[in-house]
Amino acid sequence: MRVEIWSDIACPWCYVGKARFEKALAAFPHRDAVEVVHRSFELDPDRPRGDTAAVIPMLAQKYGMTEDQARDAERRLGDNAAAEGLTYRTEGRDHGNTFDMHRLLHFAAERGGGKAQDELIGLLYRANFAEERSVFDDAERLVALAAEAGLDPAAARAVLDDPTAYADAVRADEREAAELGANGVPFFVLDRKYGVSGAQPAEVFTQALEQAWGARPPLTVIGESASGSADGEACGPDGCEVPRA
Amino acid sequence: MRVEIWSDIACPWCYVGKARFEKALAAFPHRDAVEVVHRSFELDPDRPRGDTAAVIPMLAQKYGMTEDQARDAERRLGDNAAAEGLTYRTEGRDHGNTFDMHRLLHFAAERGGGKAQDELIGLLYRANFAEERSVFDDAERLVALAAEAGLDPAAARAVLDDPTAYADAVRADEREAAELGANGVPFFVLDRKYGVSGAQPAEVFTQALEQAWGARPPLTVIGESASGSADGEACGPDGCEVPRA
């Protein structure tokens, strides 16, 4: 079974939702048969690289609140994060373009497989939500995080230096999100059949995992079977189909 | 869309079937949205490591043919391979335990992603079917092929030196093949919904790709949507759900 998670590094509910999903997954009896893939979604794709701003004033302006109210909202988000065992800095975070991080996550999947990608997204969340130093517009920091996820730092730097690298892969994920009807993130898709929108409680993810597991369809066989037809040439424990003269 | 291919390196129809599938995939309009994953299947799991035998006498004994008849059968297999542009040595090949190659293919997927895995299986097929030197019971040869697929040779050697590494992953693939009803290989599974058994003609793979593409189900949403419920906390282009006080 496969779970695809569309998310953005700048999305606090994605950070929280990943932990809630993982809680459900850890208790799922078939967890070893579940593959997790991270997909790209930018909340703010038009924000230029280099345009990094403090979160609190940005929130105040966006929602028409005072900065104190924005701080309160961040604190409540921090409470949600803390309930999942996550550190969340409610003051002094910033916000910027995440395209390069998404490119790097595609590089991680291609060069390091699913484990490296999952590790890297976890490190990016930690860097953005839990640590003092900004993760935006700092290629060397991204290279260091990639290395921490087990990837080759020189190869990661080459990806960041080439703005076209994995750019199509990020755009393809974003198109797919739109095709699947996702307007926001996190957005979880199980076997391309079930969708879970938002940082739902772990119980909802448990239900989704169980439902998707139970719904795995029986296979419909296309073409002829391997049981002796020349068209379905195959090998089995008793040997290979011998080609006809 | 995802295509999983169960196969064995010792399976000539897997070598031919991969090429036929790839011909269909290359002409499929949505090929960029198709991910290919290789799964393990051993034709002869009880053959001990180190028990490597010449193919022609083995075939003659297995099918009760003369060695000349076995040679003819191999030549006809070679004709099938040649029709797909593949080199196939009909004389002097050998046959042995493939478990270590399957472990290495899992390592490739985990450490190098799908591209490295696909490249490595192609190199293993080439080594087994097209080249003079045996690919069986020769860890250094497998290390060299892994390096040719872009993997770290020292890490590949460590996997081969530890017989437990990725052993469970190989066994899990084999259990899944049995659960899906595969008695032989190659066995192709599209989105866990459609199965194609054997080295079918490219047209059958084209039909399977089109049918699976057309059958991608609409998503069933589980839990509440992200449109304002506190349970489905999410971020969108207009900002993040603000946690309630």
C-alpha cells in the first residue's frame, strides 16, 4: 500500500499532521507494507526567492489581526505541535520561498530512496519550526541538512545550484495535487483511492489505513495467463515456457 | 500510476518481457506519471548458494530433452530476445542462486531510488544473458555492477557480506507475489489493480497501461475536509487554519 503526502515545509499543519499520521502508522498492523512518498505543494509559489519575511507580522497582515493576536494563534499551533511531541518556536520564525527545498526532496527520493526523503523532510520541518536559524535562502544550510539525511553534499549542492534540477518534478506534483482536488495541505492519498485532507486526528488516519487496506482490489488479469500460452511466456518453479519452433 | 514487476534474474522471459513492457511504456502518453518498481521472485529458491550449474544440461534434464534439443530451445529464446534488440548467449550460460542479487536490488531501491534499481536489474540481466562471465557466486562482480548503477561499492559489499541484509524485503516480495496469485514470472501489477502474467506482446502492455490509467478511481475523502473544520486543520494559498482558543 502506498501513502502519498502533499505538503509544504512552510505549513505548520503539515508538520503536525505528519506526526499524527505517523502515530497511526506506527500502530497499524500492516505498517511494513506501507510505503510513504512525499509530494510537493507550495503554499506561496509566487513569493520570490530571497523574499523572506517574519511570520508574526505576515500573519497579522494576512488575517487582519494585531501582532499579539497572531502570537496567540502561533502559541495555539505550538500547543498542537507539543501535543504530538514536537518543538515549535512561536516567536521569531520566518517565511519564504520553498521551491528549492521541494527540488531537494525530489533529489533525495531519487538518489537516496524513500527513507532519505522522509528523513530530509523531517529535518527541514525541524529546521523551520524548531530551530533558531532560518532555513530560507541558505543553500549551505540545505546542503548540510541533505548530508544529515545521508545524501552526498556535493550532489545536493549541484542540485541547488541548477534551478532547473527537479523543477519539473515539483511542478508535476503540484499539477497532480490540483487534479486530485487538493486545495490545501497536508493532503494524504492512500493507494490513489482514499484522500485525507488536513492534519486530522490519528484515529482518522487509522480509519483511512484500515479502509484502504481492506479495499485493495483483487487483480484483473489482462492478456492471457502464464499457464501455457505462447503469448504469456513465463518461467515458474517448474521451468520456463519453451519457445515453439 | 505504479507498475510493479516481479521477476528473477535467472528468468529469460523476464529479460524479454521487460523490453516488451518498456516498448509499450515508451509510447504511452502518460509515461512520465508511471513509476516502475522491481519486486523479487526466485524461480529456484531452494538451490543453495554456490550450486551453479550449466544451463544446457540443466534444461535437458528438467524437460527430458537431449542437449541438442535444449540448445534449440535456447536458440529460439535468443530469437525472441533478438527481436527486442537484446543480446542473448545461447551457449555456455550458467544458472544458480539469485537471492543475493534480489537483496542487492532492494538495497538499490532504498539507497539509490527507482532509477538505480531499474539500472541495476538491467545490468544484472545483461551480465547473466549477454556476457561471457558468470554472474553467480561472485560478490565482486555484483559490487562492480552496483557501482555501474551509481551505488556506493563499499555499501553494496557490506550488503552482500551480511546475508540478513534486505533478506526480509525479498521474502516479503515473494509472499506478496503468492498473495497476488503469481505462479510464475515476469508478473506485472498496475496500481495493484491489473495484472499481466508473462512476457506478453507490447500491445498487451499498452492495453494494460491504458486500462489502468482510465480506471484511476476518484478519491474517496475520509474524515472532514480542510474547508474550515478544526479536525481537518490545513494550510492553503490563503493561509493556515487558525487554531481556536
